[in-house]
Amino acid sequence: MAERKKILLRLDPAIHDAVARWAGDELRSVNAQIEFLLRRALAEAGRLPSDAGGPARRGRPPKSSDEG
């Protein structure tokens, strides 16, 4: 999987709080909830690139074999 882009996002505190509550209701992180919302908006607008990778997998990443 390609490396994910890191960005700084400034939000109105009330918007952040609302997204955080929504994310909590759906057992997602705020970051995952924002990505979910962006993907949905892009898809609805017909602008989601066909080569866009899938959303990040939920939960902890699998242990690598060298971690014993």
C-alpha cells in the first residue's frame, strides 16, 4: 500500500467536537471519520479517483513476523 499523506487541518472547535462525537458513535478515530466523509463526498460528486486505495483497515495493524 502506498504511504498515506499527512496534512495539517484546521477546524472550528465546534465542527471538530461534532465530528469527534460522530466518530465515537461509529467506533472510528476522528481521522478515520474525516477520511470516511471525504470519500463519501467525492463518490457522491462523481470525483472519487478510480485508483484511490481503499480506506485504512480498522483495528490494530497485524504484528510483523520479526516481532516474535
